[in-house]
Amino acid sequence: MATFRYPLQNQLWNAFTRTIREDYEEQLINSENGMLAAFDRHLRLEIPKARRIFIEPRVFDGKDPSRRWFPDMVVCNSREVIAVLEMKYTPRGYPKYERDIEKLKSIAKLRKRLHVANTRYLGVPVDDREYTFSPKTLFLWVGVHRPFPGFEDSEVPRLVGGNSHFRNSLVQFHALTTASAAPELVWAMG
């Protein structure tokens, strides 16, 4: 467990658990986008109404406008990004998580100069703020996949070892799938 944002971590875990138990196990999810939509729906029921969730937002670099990232989801409080999420849906295979971790690592490393804004919206402005990244941003990797080769069923590897950019802020949620049982849910660090 990350060493901060305990309520948010629990809210994210509850949304993940409900996504798997209520949607995946009922065979209502067929893709990563479907899982993201179900997770978003459950998370909105968990978090305070004042929080903002952006799906696939553009992350802007204040010093280099040519650099940009599009994480699967960010969660904001009234002024800052407090969580960044990347997701993989490969229930019959093993996840390719390396690019996701590199994206999260880049965002973590440069977070002091990054921001998220709802720039693609056209209409009466409701929220035209720029959300900077909190020093205590939580980074989350979520996956539905088969157990990793070489690990016991409920074991998962550290996706990143001792990276200082994350400062103990990388959390992993796994739904480990098999042909003969409901997915086993695992919450792990790094």
C-alpha cells in the first residue's frame, strides 16, 4: 500500500472489486475500454462529488509543448491531480505492462511541470481549470490477466523496482484469471 492517500486507495480498490465482481464475472466486459467505463461508473459512486475524473486526458508539459501523454484515467481534487491510472485487459493472456509503467514513470518524474485541462470541451464552461500534479499523486496500474509465469497464483512481480520517481506511490491491482474459477484479486505495491 502506498504510504499516503489511504481513503483514495480504498475507494479505487472498492471500484476495482465491484468492476470485477459485478461486471467482469457477469461477462459484461469485452475490452479495455469496457473495463475502463465500468471502473469509471463504480469509482464515481465511491468518491466525493467534488472530485473530477478525466478519461484519457491530455497531460500537458509546461516546458515542452511537444511532449504529451494520454493516461487511461486521472482523478483530481479541486486543484490537483491526485491519481493517474493505466489499465490492461488481457484475461486470456499475460499483460504487456512495460509501456504503461514507462508512461507513469515519465509523468511521475516530470509532475512538477505538468498539468491536465479539459481543453477539448466546447460549450458553456463548467470547469476550465488547469489541474497541476500533487507531490503525493498516486500512480495505479490495473490489470485483468492470467497469473504471471513463474509465480504462485496470488503472487505478482514488482512492476518497477525501487524507482525514486514513484516515491512509494505506485500501486497495482490485479484480477488473476483462470479457466476454472472467479478471478483472484490482488493489491500490491510497486
